[in-house]
Amino acid sequence: MEAWGKVNNTEDKIIMLSDPFLNFTKAINAEVDKSAKGLGVRSNRYSMVINNLEISNLEEEKDTKDCEISSAENFLRKI
């Protein structure tokens, strides 16, 4: 995540975080089981705005193969 942030010049504008054990993903009920495709349990695609530790906007894809609802361009249009 650190390298991805550096490449995309997020600096102090975006906090880049990972969730390798799906703790956060499970807490927001965003896990999907892709074991049938050999991928195991993973996070669904979503975009989220958090203000003062409160979720103010959450957009989740219906399928992990899609990146329409959660794309930065589409998400920014909605907020």
C-alpha cells in the first residue's frame, strides 16, 4: 500500500491501508467467498468516505469483477 501511495502521489491526502486478515472487511460485511474460483474469501470492491471515524458514504459493487459503482470517477460524482 505504501508503494502504491507513493506511485500515485497520495502523500498526506489519502491514508493507504490494507486488511490482510479481513478484520475490517468482515466488520462491514463486505466479504465474499470466491473459493470456487480458487481465490478464497476476499473483500468486495467498494468506495467509502469516512469523516471523523463515521462512514458518511459507502458504495459497494454487486460483483467483485465489476468496478463501476466503486470507480473513483463514479464515486466522486455521487458525493
